[in-house]
Amino acid sequence: MNKHAVYPAHHPVALALTGLACALRSGCEVIDALAERAASVGVPFGCETFDDAAALAGVPYSRPLDLYVDRETKRRADALPYDRLHLAFMH
């Protein structure tokens, strides 16, 4: 991703930053704040732009789990075979 002087509201960096700010202000989950902010600027939940923003905000999409999770859980899930994915949630 290239750095820009100004980011449009629908750009992943702008979405991630505003989503994090909203989550900090309201106390809600980052993914919920990000989804709300994305919807307000016309970015659909689960699209590539949303996935990029979620990853920047610390909740990347895990394809094996089909969930947005923290980075550590994603790392564990990516390393596990399908029949052991449930172990990704064990700390």
C-alpha cells in the first residue's frame, strides 16, 4: 500500500483509523465500529477494501475460520489443518 497525502473516506487506511477511533470513543468492538464506518461510506462488509481495513485495524479476516479475528488467532488458524481449527482459539 502506497502512502498518500490525503486518503478518501473509503480507503482502507481511512476506514481503519476512523474505525479504531470510533471503537475507542464508544467502547464497542473494533470490527463493529469498522463495519459501521464502512457502511456509512458505501464499503460493503467483507469486500477486499473492508478486509484490508480490518487487517490494518488489527482484526484480519481468517479464511479457514471464515471470521475476523485477532492477528495471533489468525496465525494459529493458518498453521492448523482443517480438522483442528478449533484449537486456534485456545491460548
